[in-house]
Amino acid sequence: MIFRYTILYVQDVRATIAFFSKAFGFAQGFVHESGDYGELVTGETKLAFSSIALMNLLGKEPQAPDMKRPVFELAFETQDVAADFAKAVAAGATPVQPPRLEAWGQTTAYVSDPNGYLIEICSPVEPPSLD
């Protein structure tokens, strides 16, 4: 078994894919002609989007993300957190936490996408030295 994709429920799949492409540099993958489903190329595991309208047709009632009480976050690793945070904000992301150095040595920043999903922009975690 492999972890193939994560699907976020959004109002507008095409607009969300355009935002993620501009804000984070991911290439557009498959987008269904209906516009109700689409994927980004993000490595081996895909980030996908499904319209809320389609989920409603399938008998599901997805809830809107809540920035005050998030239940998960997406994390995108980069070598330049500050530059990529600024790029995301310029593309329309809402700043949540500016870049900061954490006690464990990692730099983190947070934004939310136009749908309200929490996104961490972070540097790689360096393993502790064995010295």
C-alpha cells in the first residue's frame, strides 16, 4: 500500500489549483473537464482538490476549515522559508505566522490559502548531532 493523495474540499477547484501553482510553484496535474476534481504535481504523493458540490452530490457534507481550530495542516519544505512565505502572501495567501526559528532548529512560517486551509512553510528538520 502507498499513500497516493490528500484531497481538500474547495468551492472552486480551478481557482485553487491556480493559487497553489502561483503561491508554491506546483505544476498542475490532472484536472477533470467538469472542474470538480484536480491534482497538483507535488512529488510521489499528490495534493488533490474536489469541489464541495461534487461531495454534496455523493452524499457528503464537507465542513469549512476553521483557522481558529484547525484539525490538520499541509507542510511544504523549502530551503528559503522567508522568500517562499513572501511569495505565497504576494499570491494571495493570508499570513498567519511570519518566519521564525524554532527551538529545535527548524524555521517555520504559516499562511492560509483562500479556502482557509492552514499551510506550514518550513525548512528541513536537521537531525541532532551525534557528537
